[in-house]
Amino acid sequence: MGKPCASSKLCPRVYLNSFMTRLTVNKEVCGCCSKNIQIGQPTTECNNCVAIIHTKCYKKSSFKGINSLHYCGDCQVLIPTRYNPFKHYSASPPDDNPDHFYNENIYETVECLSRASEVLELCQATTADTVKSYFGNQTDFSTFFYNVDGLKSNFDCLAAELSQLKNKFSIIGLAETNVEPAHSALFKLDGYNGFFGDVLPGKFKGTGVALYVHDSLNATVNKQACIVTPDIETIFVKISVNKTTLNIGVTYRPPNGNVEEFFNEYENVIKTLPKGTTFIMGDFNFDLFKIGDVNVDRHEELSISHGLFPLISLATHERSSSNRGTCIDNIFTNTIENTTHSGTIQDIGTNHSPIFSLSNLNLNQIKPKIPPQTQFYSFSRQNVDCLVEELNSQKGNLLGSNPETPDFGGFINTYQEAVDKTCKLAKPKTTKRNVINNPWITDGIIESINQKKQRYVDWKKTCCKRNPKGNLTLYNKFSEYRKLLSRVIRRAKSTFYTTKIANAFGNSKKTWEVINQIRGKCKKTIKPQFLINNKRITERRIIANEFNKYFVSLASKLNATIDLDEGIPICPLTKFNDYMPKRNTNSMFLFDCSEQEVSKIISELQNSKASDLPISIIKSTSHIISPILARQFNYHMSTGKFPNELKVGKITPI
């Protein structure tokens, strides 16, 4: 072996330098100044791609901060602006140190903020068809809010759009209705009860709020929380579901109102709400995208301090003259942990996009299905003729076994058996025909709405990074079709009622039925506020029985309040003769009723009167039953015995 080199201690460094000189180092280049980025220099990277710049070049570059993250100019168009003030909170478990100095509730607060951030990040800009798929077993309460910008001009289109949803929203809130409560009957939605707030006196546009509550919910107006001033308009209802209280409201802040007065009134409204689950929908006219704005910060602080968190983080309002959207509509709730979906619906509305939220509040509510109308009897002309023949053959049984002592119960049973034999259907018929408030919404209109949505989808597919506005030709086709559809819907409604009035010419009753239908004045099957043991009851028989139980139990309940140990206080009894009127020398005499008298009374009965059998059927059999009834009445009057069958009262809730 040779001797080691005298400079052997330097060999590793020599070899390392020789190796490094053979490497070609590709340094990153700043996307703004095009200079190499040296080690240790502060940099800013795009959160979506590999673009990087010097931090000192940020102001001169196309980079922009969106949702607290940085994006280059090419990626900005792909990222929707999103409001999320809770993004930096994370729900990490507390340490095991028993000597921690912070409050034990801090973890719960951070967890709630983390959930709020998650809901805002999952908020989506979607379509009505997609919203349908969100409804499921995990959703038992839903809200929908829309700045309708005038019900008189936009209600028909809104009603047609909502009629397509398979699952109806629990609550529908509207702002800028421009409709007084006195005219609310003109704007009815199928399956909902409407509550309208007062409009600002002397103002005909940009005023008015309303709530539509689903028929399955029992709602009462919270008058303390309903105010109308130039600075704020609100309407709130209180809903009770299985011992759960829901506070639901709509708030509208006029953009020209006094901001200070708004915050004062809004806070007072929140404080007046009873304890329970709260949802506040509204158009607040504060753009939440303006980070650092004094009014936005104050709105955040006021809402969060009362436990109300926003559910919408995307743009809800956009004018055609500007590409920049604003987040001025929102839904606030104090049950953020129960929210399953939230977002905006892009293919409904124009400048304002409707917003929605779906929640699982564990209400354990059984949504009543609208029962189909069941037909047990058919009173056709042929069946009525058969009934007359059957009664003729049963004349002997109508008076009972002994004609000298007529049996009224036997008369009722024989008559009912004849009706069942001749008119009762072997199999009951059911029909889904129910009273609807908007019968002018035809299959053609629904198909046209689907075509409009398809045009929207076709245009939206052309929106990309290089062309955020998409294909203008497709957009113009969608826009023109939407305007044309609005005119078609209004004309369809006008033509429908014009035709009905023309067909009712000369018939005042039919004409008034059409007029009342246009006015929204129609009979309801039952009032939604009817509660028995804190449960909403729709079965008429149960309601009637409960009424009976109430009135029958009055005496027993009154007796239960008397202390039997002390005895019942007995007042001096009045003599029976004291109740008798003075003797009258003139006496009263009643003549027996005749067959002709009974027949005349039956002929004067109104066909519209309530009866177990149609009055027209009783009239058709009058010539048979009139002599029988005359003998029945005369016998019972002479004996002084009133038939038990006529002592039963039938109670019908109205």
C-alpha cells in the first residue's frame, strides 16, 4: 500500500465540492419580477397551484387573498368568495393538566366555532333538483328564504318553482313583499299558512316581510318581536312541536335606514324571544365579504354573543352590471350542530338567490299525509231509483213490528239498510283530488321550468378558469327563456281565471266561487292550531269526542272541588210552585201533523245543509217516508216519549 496523502484531511471537502459542481440546481422564479427566489427570502404561494412570488412583490402581482388564503390570478376565478370568520378555530381536545388556567367551557366554545366553520365551508351553490336529493331521514326541519322583490310581480313564478319540490320546506321566509296583511289571502301557497307583517306606511316598494309555515306545524305570531320601522322590519312566530319551542323569524334591514337604530332594535328583538331553538332569516344588507368593515364586525359580534351562527357563506346577491357578488342574505341559528346542509339555489330568482338550510332537530314529528278523499256511496240516478223501489217493498218494516206503536229506531235501521243495499259501493273509491290554491300550474308550465333549468345547466358548464362568464350565447338564451317563462306563467294564470269567469256567465253562485278562489278565500279542512294534549289533531271524530268529554266532565270537575268532609253547603230550597208561571185561563192545543206538512218541510230543506245523507236523496224518497214520519211524530207527541235516536247530538268542528 502507498502512503497516505498529506492532505487527506481535506479529501471529504474536496470530493463534496466536486460533487456539488456537477449538479444543476433549478431555482424557483418569482411569478411577478421573474427573478430567482433565494434561500431564506419570504415567499407567498398559491393555495391552488404551484405559482410562487416574493412576498415583497405581492402588491404588484395578480395574487389576491380569498377566504383568508392566497390565490394567483388564474386560480381566483375558480374559487368562489366565501365568508368564514371561524376558519382558524379547531376543536382540539383539552389537555390533561388539572392546573390549566382557562375556563372549562372554552373547549365547548371552540368546538362550536369549529362546527360553524365546517358548516360554512360545506355551504354550496346548487340547483333546485340537487336540493331535492338533500332531503332524507336525517332532515326533519328546513328553511327557505328569498328576497322576492315584490309578490305582485314574482309570486306566480315562485309558486310554480316551489310546486316542483317533492319535499316541502318547513318554513318559507320572504322579504320585500310590498303586500299588506289585508291582501295576504291573494298569495297562498299550497300546504302552508301565511303570516304577513305590516308594511311601512307611505312606502310601496322595498317593504314587507312574510312567513309561510307548513300545515304540519302549529304556529302563533310573537307580536312582541314583530316591529316595522324605517330601520328594521321583522315578523316572528312561535312553533311548539313535542314540547320543543321553535322561534322562527324574518328580518329585513332597509339599505337607507339608520344602522345604529337597526342594531338597537335588532338586539331588543332577540332578547324578547323565548328560550328555544331559533332561526332568523333575512336580508340584512351587510356584505359579509367586507372583512374589517365596522358594521359587519358589529353584526357578527351581536349575533354570536346571542349564540346565533350564520349558515350561508356564498354570494346571495349579484347585479348584472357587476361581476362581484355580495353576501347580504343569511340564516342564523343557535343549533349549528344540527345543521346538515345549507346553500344558495342558483336556478331560482334573478338578482337575489334563494338560500336554504336543512337540519335534524330530533323533533320526532310524524308528518301527516294528506288523506285521499274516500267515497263509500254512489247516489247515481239509477241507484236512487233502486232505493225508492226498495223502500216501497219495505213499507211494512218502516213502522216497526206493531203499527199501533211505531218504532223510530226500526225506521232508522230499515232506511239505512235500504241505502246500504242499493247505494253502497262494494269497494270504496279513493281520489287524490284536494283543494289547491294554484290550479293554473299545468304540466306544460312545469315542463317549461325544467327546460329553463336545463338551459341554466348548459350555460354553467361553459364557465371555466379562462372564461368565468361562460358562453354568452348560451347565457343570453337562458336569460331570454327565463323572461319569456315569467310572462307565460302570468298569462296562464290570467287566462285560467278569465275562462272560468266566462264559463260561469249568468250563474252568480259560480261566479262568486271563482272570485273567492282568486281572492284566496276558501274553506280549510281544519285549523292548524288545534291541539289536544300538546299534539296536533286532524281527525274530526277525535276532535268531536274531545269536545263531548270536555262538556260532560264540567259537572264532575266542579263537584271534585267541593270538600266532602265539610259537607256540601245547602241553600234553602225554593218551592216548585215558585218556578211555575201564573195560571192562564187560555190553554194550548196541538193538532196532529199530516203527511202533506211533513212533505212540505222536506221539500223546503236546502241541499247544501249538512246531513249523513244528501238532502236530495231524502227529497227523492219523501213520498214514501212522509206518511211514516207523520205517524211517528204523532205517536211520540201523544205518549210524551221522545225517541232515544233523536237525543244524540252530532258535533262537527268548523
